[in-house]
Amino acid sequence: MNCFLVDYGNIQAPKKGFSRLFKDYALEGDTHEKIADRFFHYDYRREADYFNHLNNLSARQFRRQELIDLLVRQNRDFGVSEKHIDSLSRLDSPHCMLVVTGQQPGLFTGPLYSVYKALTAIVVAKRQKEMFPEYDFLPLFWIDGEDHDFSESAAASLFENGRVAPVVLEPWNRLPEQMVCRTVMGPGITDSVETFLSLLQESEQKKKIAGTLHSFYTPESTLDRAFAKTMAFLFKDYPLFMLSPADPDFKKMSADVFHRELATCPHTSHSVIGQSSILENMGYEAQAKPRAVNLFLLNHHGQRMKIEEHGKDRFITNPGQYPYSRHQMLELCADHPEQFSPNVVLRPIVQDHVLPVFAYIGGPGEINYLAQYRNVYEHFGLRIPFIIPRAGFTLVEPSVSKIMDKVLRITGRPNLSRKQVYLSAFKDLRALQKNAVSGAENHDFDAVLDKAAGNIQEELEALLPALSNLDRNLEQVLLGSMRQVEKIMEGIRQKTHKAGRKKHDELVWQLDKAASAFFPGDVPQERVVNVFYYINKYGWNILDECAAMIRAHATESHMILEL
């Protein structure tokens, strides 16, 4: 497999690409250092920060035995092998830390980026162990099943005949604002699995894929549980652990964060707004929008209700408009922390309060909003762990690689390297399409035909005097032949034009196919296509190939991997 690296600054997705802050953070040099120093506590590219972070984290107190018990119980239920579960006992030591990543659950794992996040966490954890052998680092995937955006979770897409084919699970008996982890998939999941499988071509892998999905995606299960089981199956050869933070035992360990948020609100909101202002003054976009209270209250159906300030030391829930005094809300939090859920602002605070997080593997959007939270971390007595970009890939199938080669030939630039043509494609795909089509059209066949016709006529006219002297009748024969030559050349011209139009149309179609492969729906491939599309066609070891590329290359560049 060939792999080519492209700087994120050179990728221009036709619609939604990568934020400017993420592109600058992925750079090496002064711009990255400025962002790291201003918005985070540690810089993973600075050697001294490793020793500071390791010392500070190992000195902190965590409820390690409770955490071990929780993770063992959950991961055994998810199907993680006992060989890997045994290693969770290392968390009992202050020298054992976590490399965390996370995502909301997706149907059949959702888009590729969830898999790339997990692979990056695995590789980074192993790399840190090699750098600091006296410490242990375990990769952990945070499954954000408390998210209530069911429609975003309940979708998976793959390619069919060069186009994106989505598969959607319609909600069944779902209540408004109900968390994904409390929403049973219902009988419709059986049809969704069958539809998904029908879009996969026949292959050696398809039977195993079918058995896996039928086993995990059942009517009585939830998306987050099926997601966890599928991830455990995909990464059975890797020591990847999953965490469902909706667990009541985890909520008990989170209670101090909930209590401080309720007791001091709207301090968190003001901290985010202040940091966001600095971000915007530097020309970056503030992505996260804080609330006065960054918590939800859960009812017995698992529906998330906003907690809103209602005068001094008073709250109401929305919907419902149920009134609470601050004292009542704090009492409820102390007695029943399982009834509270953090929003996007408080979620990483909960994570880094409960877990000994050495590094967080973040996607472009996450790194953008984590840059808004430095003051919030300090308000809760925490420091932001290392923030490391996840690996990003564009997988290029052989048919698309051939199109890139054809573009090089048509544009008359066959000496360009494969990397250069990909750079052109990712920097301005539309321009590449235009140049390629222009190159196809620039062959001046009319001039060539005119020259050929002129030469033939000139040669025939040169015969005229000699033939006339020989026999006057030969002059008429020659003139008739010259008219026939004109008709023949015109016929050639018309067929040439027709072939050119056909070739032009074919090239346009092929370039559209390449564009759809790189940016389906005009967004990066990793945000759309499901991993089972590639596993089905190219085998289960595709995950190992991606892991090998992450080990070989820094994740600050986007990787183009030819299959």
C-alpha cells in the first residue's frame, strides 16, 4: 500500500472541511506553539511538558479501584477479551494512565473517524509506553451515549456504484430529548441490517460481517451497547477499552463536578465566553456555546431536561418548568448524581476529573472547542491533558488511483509524482477537474486534419498539369477524386469530434467519481463512509494497515492510503 501525506492546510473540502484553528494547531512551529501556550496547559511537542504532566498526574488522587471495577464489568459485558481485561488491574497504580478518545455511538460504528480515533489512541498508548517504560498507558474509548441526537447516531453510509448510499434506523417508541443510551433500537433494526448488507458486494468477508451485525444489532438492544460490542469485536486483537459514562457508578464518581457546577454557575459559562473572545480576536471561530448551567437533569425515561437559572439561587427545568431552589438542586445532586448529565462544555471536565487522562485524541472539531475550556479546567482545579490530533485518512481504491493516472496523462504532465497529483486534488479538486477537461479538449484535431487535407489536395493539384497533357479526361477524374477526398476528410472530422465529446464525457464522469470518493457529499470521506465497506472489499487486516501507517507517520498530516 502506498501512503502520501498532505498538510491539512492544503486540503480544501468543497463544503465543510477543517477549521483554521485545527490547521494551525497541526502545523509545526511558532503558530502551533502560540495556540498551545495560549489555550492549553501542555504541548505534546514539548519534551519538558511530558515530565511535568507525568509528575502532576501521578500525584493526583483517583478512585482507582472503583474505576477498575466499573471498567472490568462494562468491558466484559461488551465482549473485550479476558487477556486484555486483566491489564485493567494496572490502573491501581498511580503510574498507570489513560489515552482517551471518544465519540457518540454510530450505527455499525458510524463514519470512519470513530475507527481512526480508536486506532490513534492504541498507537499513542503503545508509543508512550516505549518512551516511558516505568509507566503504563491504556487506550480508552469514551462512548457518548448520553447524547440525544438519535438521527446523527442512527445512520451509516457506504458507496454503491460510486455514489453514497445511506442506511438509516428510524426511531422506535422514542421520546423527545431521550438519550441514545436509553433508546431501544426496536424491530426496525433488523431491516436496517439487511439493507446495509444488501449494499455490500459479495466477498469472502461478507458472511462474517453479516453474522457480526445480526448478533449485535438486535431489537432489544441500544445503539451505544451495539456500538461497544462492535468496536470490541473489531479491535479484539488490540487492548482497547470502552467506557459508557451513563453508568450510575460512573455518575457517583462525577458528582463533585456536578455539585461545583450547580454551586458556582454561571461561572463556567463566563469562563468559556472570556476564552472564546480571545479565540475570536485571533481570527478563530468559537465553536462551543455554553449555557448558564452546563448540566441536564434526567427523568426516569432518560430524557434530558435543561437546567436554567430562574432568578437568584433558583432554577427551573425546560421542558417541564419544574422549580428548584439551589439548595434543593444540590441535595438532589448529592443523593442522585445519576440523574444529571453534562453538556458539551462540562463533558471533558467530568472525564478528566474521574479518569487519569494522559492524553486526549481529538478530531478537528473537538480540538477547536477544547481551546475554549482552559479557564473552565482551572475553575475545577484541573489541567488540560495533552491534546493530540487523531489520525485522518482518505482511502483510495484501485479504480480511483487509475483515474488519477489518467488525469496526469491527459493534462500532459505524466512526470508529476503520485503525491503531487493528490496534492492538486485535495487543494482544489474543482480546478483539477477543470484543467483535466481542458487538457482533453486542447488537442487541436481540426488543425491536424486541415493540414492533412491541405497536403493531400496540394499533392493532387500538382498532378493536374501532367495528367491533362496525357489525357484531358484524366483531369475530370482527378477533380472528382479531389471532391471525394474532401468528403472523406469531413467524415473523419465528424467522427473525431464525436469521439472527443465521448472521451470528454467519460473523463468528466471519472473525475466526478474520484471527487465522490475523496469528498462524498462534498465533505471529507472519513466523516461519511462506514468501515465495513472497506473491510468487505479489502479484508479485515485493513485496520492493521491503518495502524501501521499511524505508527510510521505523525498524525498532524492527513494520510492518503492507496488500497
